[in-house]
Amino acid sequence: MRIILLGPPGAGKGTQSERIVERFGVPQLSTGVMLRAAVAAGTPVGLEAKAIMESGGLVPDAVVVGIVADRVEEPDCRSGFILDGFPRTVAQAEALDAMLAEKDIALDTVIEFVVDETALEGRIAKRAEETAAKGQPVRKDDTPEVFRSRFEAYVKQTAPLSHYYEGTSHLTRIDGMKPIDEVTHTLVSILEPYRQTVES
Ligand code: AMP
């Protein structure tokens, strides 16, 4: 199973990815998670990404493409992967296509979460509150100001991918405003046919 989850920040991609991981046993490849780990570890990639992420902009394509190219080589990706937060630009999508073509593998499907834009800021605020209540560190970019920049980056640079994948892959749009369990149910029914796709 090789899938992409597409949608704006706060759409629920991360939450649903975790559930797909549990259900189908394929790893979640979240570039946001990988970049935050790089920032925390103070690696050269982390040093380059830190300020950009804190301002809500996008890290350069070459950096994230490099991270994903390395990650898909890991043994656990042989059975597939869920791409969450990548690609985020048309250039990244093209790089991914080239990466997959070189490995002679194909994407199964792209799922776009359609959400009410006005609800997103509230969701992000709720996520920050819940994380703090659990005593966990709150993401520095989960503030109303940075959210606006992240959303702007989404509209300008990521939203065109919807059109890109309409032309190249099978794109399915799902209603991301439904309750979490209902979204999971819809996702599972879309993904079930791809369960058997395991690279030998
Ligand atoms: P996320 O966890 O997906 O919301 O990503 C958090 C931040 O990491 C984004 O706001 C970007 O600054 C950076 N980031 C994550 N994925 C990418 C990507 N594919 N391309 C560029 N920047 C990214």
C-alpha cells in the first residue's frame, strides 16, 4: 500500500495516519515529524529547517526530498507507506514520481481531506491545548499567527497538487469534517483493496 494523504494543516492527516498504521501495518512517513526530530537533534537539516518551520514556511524541496528518498529505502517501507505532509509542492510531487519510477513502484492512491477552512484554526488551537494538558511539549507552529502562514503556504504551494494528482493518479476526496471515527471508516474502505500490495 503506497498512499498520499493530502490536505491543509489541521485536516486530520496525522490522526488518521496513526489509525492506518495500526490497521494496515504500513509506516507513516511524516516529513513534519522527521523535520521536528532533526530540529530536536540539531542535525544540519534541523538547523536549516528550524527558523523556516517556526515561521510557518516550507523547507526547501531538496531538503525534504532527500529525507524522503532516504526513508523509503528503509526495510519497513517494503510493504508500503503512508505519506503524510509530503509532497507539499508540485516540484516535490515530480521528485516523488521520479523516485518511485526509478524503483519501479507506483502509488496506489491519493486521498485529499476536504475541510472547512474556518474550522482549521480552531482545531489547531484545540490540539495545542490538549497537548499542553497532557504535559507534552506544544508545537511552536501551533499558534494562530504561524497557523495563518502555514495555511497560506498550503493554499499557494500545496493546493495545486489536487489538480496534479487528478491528472496522474487516482485521487479520492473525502469529507474531513466528519467525526474522527467516521473519517477512519471511510478511509479504511477506500484502502482495503490495496492491502495486498506488498513489494517482494
Ligand atoms: P507538518 O507537521 O506536516 O504540519 O509540518 C510542519 C512544518 O514542517 C511545515 O509547516 C513546514 O515548515 C515543514 N514541512 C513538513 N513537511 C514539509 C514538506 N513536504 N515540504 C516543506 N516543508 C515541510
